[in-house]
Amino acid sequence: MNQSEPLRPSPKPHQAGEVEAFPTGRLTYLAPKPLPTGALPVDYGRAVGTVTGHYLDFGVGNSFAFAWQMVLGGPFLGFLMGAVFIPLLAFWGGFHFGNGWSDATWAFWDVMSLSFWIGLGGGLFVLLLGLQTRWQMHGRVEKIVPTRFNRQRREVCFVPEGHSEPIYIPWEELEAWVVEAQGVSEYGVRRQYGFGIGFRHPETGEQFNLEFETHGLPLSISNWEALRAYMEYEVHTLEEIQPHGELMASDEPQAPGAGPEEGVEFFHNARRNLHARRKAGKVGWIYVFFWYLYHVMTFWTIPNRLVVWENAKMRRLSQKALPESMEEWSQPLPESEWAQPSEKLKRQSRRVLELQKADPQKPATEIFAQVSEEFSGDASMTA
């Protein structure tokens, strides 16, 4: 977690729907007062890790198969290029431009005697580089305390970098925003998007932010909606906010047994789903062929087994970093002691839903701004 830069966000109090401009873009607030956005509650950034019945960890997400497929499959492809493809290309050149089979065979073995070792050495180097990256990630996880959302207490627990004691923020006071920015590079104008949450230290007033880059404004809003929906008991499991890509054909439900992580069962469900789609005529045999080729090249289920191992390791490492007081705060409460949403949040949420129903195309941020303005009179009268 990083301390905020000046004016991002500014130190003054904010409200949902407020827009704050800075030289290269703008920042739009979604909270305080976590109102329903109408977006899908999906953690596209995979920043959510553990999800239980009473708390959710944010900032240290789970591993996924594609990362390990690249770590293993990339070096293997490099090895095949040197050991097979380049010698075969030399064989073809010797056959067509030389004296037939004799020159082709000579070119094949002559090139292979060098390219094999280049491919092997290059592949091992890239493999070690990929493994080092994963190892460094494990080291970072051991030092990071995830931001924990406790929906029974309706509080969020932060342990900012450089701090040893947790800071507890009421859920309805947490600030959340989306960032839209653009810059110019040698390739033209580049647009950037991000999602952030933050708070002011209750005692010192110091601002702390936690921001992630996303691939679009709707994805940023969906990331926030995943957190909001969990805290308001609208979603309850990791599977609901992190759907698995290969199991999520648009017209089919997620295959049963996929589990919360991309382990071996996930792989076999994906394969069964592939054959079901092929049988239904939704994909052709070429798609099936390349699906199998890709997974053979990336070592079949080994990446999925590594995902299970890595997730278990990261959970152990992140648990080591938890302060004792945070562990106690994370214990489940009797239902009679669960905190309840404020009446103001209930009224504002109902009003947001009314406006969304009346005009489904209206952006959520504009609806938030309208509702915040409508209810600003309540705050004045209360004051």
C-alpha cells in the first residue's frame, strides 16, 4: 500500500459520484457510502484471495494456470525452436537449394549440433528467469498483509507498509474511486485506467491508498462492485466473483466441481466442457486440435498442480504476516452481534436502484452524483 500522491485524492472529504480532475485525467469516486453500481461483481484483476463466510482478503490474489503455463511452456517452445524447427528449416533449405538428400541431411545435423544447445541453454535460462519471478513474488507476499473486509463487523482492516498495527475503518467510510488518465508516447495516445481504495488515518489524518491498474473503466467498477456485493451479502464465494475463463461459455453455466482455484479438477472440467461444446457444434475440430496442442506444449496438468501448491504456500505466507489483533478481529461473530447498514445507506441505495431502473443506460457515477446531491440536505439538517 502506498501513501497517496498530492491531490490524488485530495485531502478534503468526498462523496460518491464526485469527479476530481488532475492534469492528465480524472478520478471519479464510488464511495464513501458504498452504493450499488449495477455492474457485474467480477474481480477481473484477481486481487481477491481468500473468501470466507465473514471476511474477504484483498490485495493478495490467487495464482492461476496461465502464469505457470507461460513459465513452463515458453522455455519449452524456445527449446523446440532450437532443437527441432531450425534444424528442419535447414533440412528443407539443403534439400531445395543443395544436392538433395545428402545436403539436406548434412545441413540438418550441422545446424542441430549448434542450435540444439542454444535452444537448451536459452530455454533453461528463460525457465530460471520465470521461476525467479515466482520466487520473488512469494517473498513479497510474506511481507504483505492483505486488506481484509469483514462483513459481520462492517469494517475494513488495513496494515499499511511500514506499520505493524492494524487500522480499522468503518465500511461506509471507506473511499473508493476509478481513475481515467491518458498520456502520449512514441506510439500515440495511451489511455490508462485504475481502481483504488483509501482512507485517512483516524488519529493522524494521514492518507493511504491502494491502487491497481485495470484494462478499462467498466472493469474498474466491476472490481469495486465485487467488494461491495460481498460486504452487502449479495455474493458469498470466490467462484461468484472470479469465474473461470475456459468454463464460462456465454450460454453455459460453470461446470460443477471447478472449485475456487484452477487446479486439476478445473482442467478436467474444461476438457469435458470442450467436448460438450464440440458435440453441440459450437466449436470445430480445429479449435479442439489447438486446445490439445496448447495444453500438451504447456505440460498438461502440471501448471494446475503448481497452482494448488502455490496458492497453499501463499496462504501460509500471508497468514504469517497477520498481527495477532487482526486475527482476533477476524473471528466470526454470533449473528445477533452482526453490524447493520446505516439507514442513510439504505435510503440512498433504494434511490440508486430506482434511478437505475428508470434509466438503465445512465452511468452509475452520474446516478451517484445525483443521489449524493439529493441527500446532501439531510446532512445539513443533521449538522
